[in-house]
Amino acid sequence: MDYDKLIERLHKEAYGSDIEELLLESATALFTLRAENEKLRTELEQAKQERDAAIDCIYKIMEEENK
């Protein structure tokens, strides 16, 4: 979905006869964005956990080398 075009239509047609279709498209776009946002948050959390695990591993290797 082209969000820029949808936003433009919202601005132009907010008071048009086509309002039900426009509202449905807007709701669908918001739902899609929310789902994509949640997926990205999950991926970010996973990346943070992997980063933290890698940092812990590096510290353990450094400790072993200093013994």
C-alpha cells in the first residue's frame, strides 16, 4: 500500500462522497503499520539479546586470556 498516496487522499477527500471507502483503507493501513511495527520491535528485541550474548561471550574470552 502506498501510504503517501493514502495520506494525500485523506487530505483531499476527507469531505467527499467516498468517505466510507477512504476510512476503510485508512483503517487497513493503520492495522498493517501496527503489525509491521510490532514485528520490527520483536526483531529489535532479538537483535539486542543477540548483541548482549555476543558481548558476554567476548568478556568471557577476555577473562580466560587474562588467567
